[in-house]
Amino acid sequence: MAHLALSPDGSRVLFEVASQDLRKSTRATHVWMADLRSGAVRQLTFAGHSDTLPRWSADGKSFTFVSNREEGSQVWRMDMGGGEAKALTSFGPGIADPLVVGKTLFFQSTVFPEAMADEARNKAMADKLEKGPVQAHLADSLLYRHWTSYRDFQYTHLFSAPADGGPVTAITSGPRDFPGYDQSYDVAPDGRELCVATPNGAEPARSTNTDLFLIRLDGDRTPVCITGANPAADGAPRYSPDGRWIAYKFQQVPGFESDRFRLGVYDRTAKAFRNLTEALDNPVESFQWSADGKALWFTIQEKGRYPLYRVELSSGKPVRMLEGQSIREFVVAPDQGSVVFVRNRVGEASEVWSCRFPGKELRKLTAFNDAVAAEVDLRPAEELWVKGADGTPVQVFIVKPHGFDPAKKYPLILNVHGGPQMMWSDTFRGDWQVYPGAGYVVAFPNPHGSTGYGQAFTNAISRDWDGKVMTDIAKVTDALAALPYVDASRMGAMGWSWGGYAMMWLEGHTTRFKALAAMMGVYDLPAMHGSTEELWFPEWDLGGTPTSHKAAYDRMNPSGSAQAFKTPCLVITGEKDYRVPYTQSLEFFTDLQLAKVPSRLLVFKNDGHWPDRLKSMPVYYNAHLEWFAKYLGGAPAPWSTEALVRNQVFGD
């Protein structure tokens, strides 16, 4: 469930529900609605494709959504009174992040700057690029590829069109993204101005500096930067209902992508900025204006959860509204007397809930996953605090096996998160139940470098990948081995991204684990610097370049300990991973093989840093279960990983 949208009168909420057929490798997302007064829930779209991003009309009589049912991703409208959905756009390059303001539809699309709103020319250029005899990539500067795709001469731009359908007009232009990757835009309530976030550094591959630009829609459309005084990131702009303020998130440390995000506001009248959350030493996540424009509601990362706050502009003092929850997405009622949110926990799949203030009365609005919860022994997370490096407490989430018997001892899998600046949270994930379902205790620690425990704790891992965090992992492992229900002779570990680095490091520095699994890991630090796309990450976290900080790169480099490799290790990567190029995993696997260490390599051909949840993740989980069953003695995997890779299981 995702993308909540509350009706103008606060009585109904729209949201997405996704379903999938594993054997057929099909997935569909539909729009549903819950009536907050009656409690009735009903499905609104049935196309069998992807219907996403529902948004109400100003009068609450209809809603728009993005669907791929015809001609790529386009905007559709459905009347609440009944009838079929109507396509509002047919823009060839596709549409993303649409906003309707007054009688105008705004959206972003990735196009060739030479073509912009010319659909025929965009198509002709795309066809030549994709189908022509020459198949190559060309670059004259860095950041020529990002995550899973090459730029290939195309840029994201903003467009407008009549809300009821009509010709498309380009708002921005040129060889520059508006908005930038993973950035957003918003339109003023009067429709005369928009605010967009985009990178603004001289070297985008080495800078985290994104800025907010204002573009007048009723005159000169030249973008005007309003946050140029801040050399760090500014983004996620949102206009207040009266249009006076622009709320946004910002960082203060240039080059550090994990500096905590603050919540700020820009006064369009006074042309002045205010920081609203400096008193909170954890990063702001999502936020929303109150209907009267006098307050902002927001969530932060905090000790594995996402509590909800409210701050009035008049006082500037954040007030904690709801805690003990993992609230990633929410909408606030017009009277601010209640909030609707998507809630899940480790042992509780996602559902839509509401909370009424001031009594904080919780009400469950949907029950899509009740049948699964009744069938499967979904286990909640328990918390353990362990003294880590320097005696600092480290939080560990533990999930016990399904059908847990306290009189038995079970094998354990320690899962180290990536980032490294992120946190494991009390939220529902496949990992948290798949392995317990096979008879394992799983543990998810938040060591030094994790977010949600104050910025100093997050900062502690930078330039110290082999230090405090590795001490934390060792001490957490000691504490887990001492638990009465853990078989200390059957412990394994796994990690993704930076967690994959941790596994590659542990491979050469300890033999206490019987099996390891390293996914999308960083193995050779100098090679990583030369092949990743966002150079600001290694240059901040490792202290500089391999040339300027050779000693640090050498000290923290897992490949330097290949002669000590002994632990059986599963290696997984994606061929289109441009963040941590898959060659890092190939190098690691080669050294494992040369050292005669039992090892297996799984490369997903069409995936990047995040394997496809439908087509690849079942193979990913199965490969782990097969590997750990071999070395730790858990339940057998449901299928043969080789048969899955050879497409002999699904698809018939």
C-alpha cells in the first residue's frame, strides 16, 4: 500500500494496492478507496496493469492517476460517480509525477532536449538510438550513467498541458535535468510559479549540492536559484496552501550525502529562510502542510522507527504526535484532528490505519493481509541492546523462527545493512520472515554509521569502515552467541551493498561464521572509486581519492586480505549495477575460487543494485536458503536455484 491521498473534505482516502503472481511473473497495482466514516473499502480501478499516484480533484468528484494500460505511462481521470476512466494525455515519452493546479496539468518526462514536446521527433531519435546499427554509449563528462541507466543524450524536463487534455508545452529546456535525479517539484496554488530541485554543483559527480529554483509561469521562465547560499543539498519543495511559504528539506555539510536532513521554510514575501528542526538530532523523512498552512507534520528516523511530529510556524517548536510506529507515509485531515497512515511492523504486513487526536485512538482501516497473517506464524521483532565500540549501546532487532521452541537451539543469520548510513527498522520485509520460516534466528544490528541515533553516531563510520563498526559487529555476534536459543556453532552472516563490503572484510578477518553471503558488495576500493558514478560517496566516506589517500584505501580494502579467505561464501550481484559495479563481486568471487574456498556466484543480467522484486528476488531468497541450509543446517530451499536460473520452475 502506498501513495495515500485524502479527499478535500477529509472523508475518504485513496491508496494503491499491489498484487503479484509469482509463477506467471506478473504484477498489477490498482487504486482503492476507504471511507473514513463508514469504514467501507472498495476497489476503483481494475485494468490489470499499473495504476498509481492517485490524486483528488479540487472538488472531490474525481481523481487522476498514472497508468500504463495504453501508450506507456499516461494520466487518466475517473469520476467518482461511475463510468470508465478517461485518458487525459497521450504524450509519447511518458509522464511522471503529475500535478493538476487549476485547469492545468503539470508533469515531468525524460526527453531529448532537441525535441522537447515534439513527440514525433522524440520517437524518431529514440528509435535510431535503440534500433540503429551502432550500439554504443558516448560521454564527455562524469555522471554519464546513474544507478541502472546511461544518460544517452536525454534529460528530465517539466511540461504542462490543459487538464482536460490538449497540446503539451515545455516549461524547462536544455541539457540539464529539471528536476534532478530523485528530486521533485511543486507548483504554487495560484499556478503562476513552480519550484524545482536540481543539482547545481560544478562537478555533479563529486557534489551533493542540489538547489531550489523558482520558475515564473506567467512571464520569463528563466530558473532563478533561491538556495545558492547553501553549498549542500536542498530539495523536496512544497508550497503552503496560501502560497506564501515553500517547505523543503536541506543538509548543511557539502559532499556528505548522509548529513541529516532538516526541515526548513522559505518565506516568499520576505525572501527569508527558517530552520524548523535543528533541535532534533535525527533526519527528517516525509512531511506535509496542514490545511491552514500554519503547521507542518513530518516523520523522522529514530531508533529503528519513524515517529510523527508537528511544528507550528509561529512557535518553531516540534511536538511529538505519535510514537512507537513506523510511519513512512501519512496524510493529515483538514481539521488536523486525525491522521491516516500506512503502518507495518516486522511481524505485521502493511495496512492503512487512522489515528484520532488528542486521545491517539488507533483504527485499522484495511485487512488485505489478514489471511496471510492467519496462515503464517509471522514473528515480531524483539530488541536487544549490546555495548559496542567505546561502550556505546548498539540496537539489535531479533526475529525468532516460526514455531519457536525456547527449549531448542537454532542456527543464526546476522544481517548487516548497507548504506552504510541507514538503519534497520521495525518494518515488514521479506528477509525478516523468509529466514525464520526456514528455522533460523535472524538478527539485524544498527552499528556505528546507522541513522536514527544522532548525527555523531552516523558520522562515526566515515573514514573508519574497518574500525568501530567492525568492533560493533564482533560484540553483537558475541551477545547473540550467548543467547540460550542460539546454536553458536551454526552462525552465518549476510549483507547487501556496504553490508556486502562487511562480508568481504569479514571473509579475510574472522573464521567465526560457518557461511557468508555478500550481495552487491564493495571489494576493491580503488577500483570502486574509478567505476562508481556518484564520486562524492567514496571521496567523503574514504577521505579522498585512491591517490590522495592511498594509505586509507589500502587499510580498509577487503581485497588486501584475500590470502586469508576460508569461509564458504555466496556472492550475488546485478550486471546493471552502476552504483557498486558488478565487477567488484566478480573480483571477489575470483579470489575465493583461487583460494579454493567453497563459493557460488549469482549474477542477475537485467538488474542493478536492487534486483527485480518479482522476477529476481525469489531466486535471491532461494539461493540464500540453499546456501545456508548446506552450511548451517536450516530447512531446505523450496526449489533448486539452478533450476530457477534455467527457467525450469516458473513461467509455465
